[in-house]
Amino acid sequence: MSDGPLAGVDVVELSSNIAGPFAGKLLGDMGAHVVKVERPGVGDSVRARPQPYDRHGTDGLTYRFLNYNTSKEGLAMNLKTDEGKDALEGLIESADVVLENMRPGSMDRLGMGWETMRELNPGLVYCSITGYGDGPYADRPAVDTMIQGISGFASQIGDDDFGTMDVLVADMSTGLYAALGTVMALFSRATGGSGQRVDVTMLDTMVSFLGHHLAEYTGDQRHDDYEADYGAAFAPNDFFETADDHIALYLTQDYWARFCATIDREAWADPNHRYGTNESRLAHREELHADLEAVFGTATTEEWLDTFDAADGPIPAAPVNDIAEMVADPQVQAQDAVQVRDHPVLGTHWLPNVVPKFSETPGDIGHAPELGGDTETILREMGYGDADIENMRAAGAFD
């Protein structure tokens, strides 16, 4: 583990899938000591979901698991045994944080709910992640696509009536809020406060990501026809085909005249031209798009970007990279935004680097744990001897 800004913070993670593990990863990558508690022989559900492109689909090794579970130690423990429950209580008693995204009520049924844990450890920060929180949908399963749908987020994606993002935006954003909320609660405790519960839901997260669209919807008098597409406010603001690929372009009126001069279309900047003002460009968006693609089709994306970089002032444009192109992009490399990792089974793979970067206490990405790979080490650090460990094994607390 690193000596990052959260060094010295002890976290007990009881979570699976994406949102909870991602929160734990963020804390661990920043130096927190994270112990991931999993069911023996089963583990995190993501371990059991190999994708077609995983080189090895057994033993709980998948690229998804490796990505969302870096910088953790692995403890496999059957919490339905008295011995397993006692061990977990021992961990939590000295922990700073419990992070869980188990089904609603599961922690209470295990005797590990918030009210019980705060008595055991009054300074504990108890972060609980659920799909919906309390209310009529509390017991419904929650996955990313469903949350994008119910939150209204899907209605604001794409040019059609609705769409979803293939990136697990609800899961990862919820994990980000969970990590942020945990750090906030730790700061509150450090400045004179007490331990507290931090509730984070996927639904709340995605509603918050609607941002200005909520206010604009209430201010728009055409509710049924409301267009939240940010491109509806400015034109051009889109992707355009070039001679070899695509280019992303965003131009407010401030950039328009410079852009027109750079592409040798000065007449388009005349206020009396159909493209001369933002309002008139919006009224002719489809025609403008076709005309711009005719221009961009005369050169490659790289050539256009070089042209814009040489212009007399900035022009907001960027390549539209696939993943391999993004990794090779000189700006991404300059930022060291992607790590190249080696795994004995899954081989060489890419992982996003830590964000943000700290000048004095930088974070670092540690390894993801094998299922139960650190169980005996953790128990010994807690004071369990050889006989205690064997008795626990015999009682079915772990394999």
C-alpha cells in the first residue's frame, strides 16, 4: 500500500459488483489500508462473471475485478459462523471505515448494522451504498441500466428519445460519491465530530448528475418537447467525419470568426449569412453539419488539429479516440493517465492511473487480492494464533 493522503486509515469493505468496490479502490489507491471481506469459495460477484475477452475465466480472475479492487487485502470469512462474525467484529472495532453495499437489511440480519456497529466503535464512519435507499423501491434490484432509466438520465443521452451509456456511469459515479462522502465524514470526525453513517444511493447520484437539466426543464415552457442536448444551445457542437476518422468541435460565437478564417470560409462569419450568428446556425444545424463534413473530409483529423493549433488563437477541437488511440495520445502519455500492468494469469493490461495527483502524498495502485489470499496474515495481525486459526477453519469460518 502507498503512503498516500489516506495512509493510516483502516477500511473494512463488505461489498461486491462495481459501486462499493470502486469506492474501496479509490480509498486504497490513496493509501488507506483496505481489507475486502468476501464469502469463502464464492467471493465478489464480479469474480464469477468472466467476459469473452478475459484470458482466464476461473479462480475469480477477471479484468473487471482487477480494475475495481486494486490496493486491497483479501479476507475470506463465513459471516454466518460465530467465529467469522467475531473476527469481523474485531476488525471493525479498530477500523475507521466500514464500506458496504449488501442488500438492504443484510447487515442488520448479520448483526452488523449501523446501530450495532456504532456501539462497538463510536468513531466509525459507516458508508452504506444502495440502489434506491429507503422508500417503495428499497428492495428492488438495482443495476446501472435501470438506474440510468429511472433517474431520467437516459432521456438526456443521444439524439433519439433516450439512450444509455455503455460505461458504468451510475455504478462508478456512486462509488465516487461514496469515497468522497467517506473522506468528508473522516474530516468531520478529525475536526471534533463523531463517527456517522454515510448513505449513498445510485438513484440520488444519477439525479444529481442531471445538473442544470432539471432547472432548464422547469424553466422551459415546452415540457414534452424539452431538449436537454447541450448541443441545442450552440452550433456547431458535435462530432464530424474527417478524411480518416472524426473530430470533435465546440464553437460558441466567440470562436466562430476565427474558425471560419482558419478553414477558409470567411463569408460564414458575416452576421447576414445563414451561419453568421449562433441563432441562425441552430436554425440550420443539419445543413451546417453537412457543410462542415464536406470541409473536414478534405484532410485527416491530425492535419485539422495541426491547422487549428497553428491558428491565430484557440479553436476548441479534439480527436475522437478509441481506447487504443487514447492510450497512445501524447497528452494522455504526458499525464501518465494509464498504467501498464502485468498479471501472472491475465497478462499485460491497462488500468486508469490514480486521480487526483498529489505533490507531497501521491497515491499508487496496488494489486487486487486473491480470494482469501490474505486471510491468515490478517488474522495473525489481529492476534490469532495457529490453534485459533485451525479452530476457525474447522468451524467453517473459512476454507
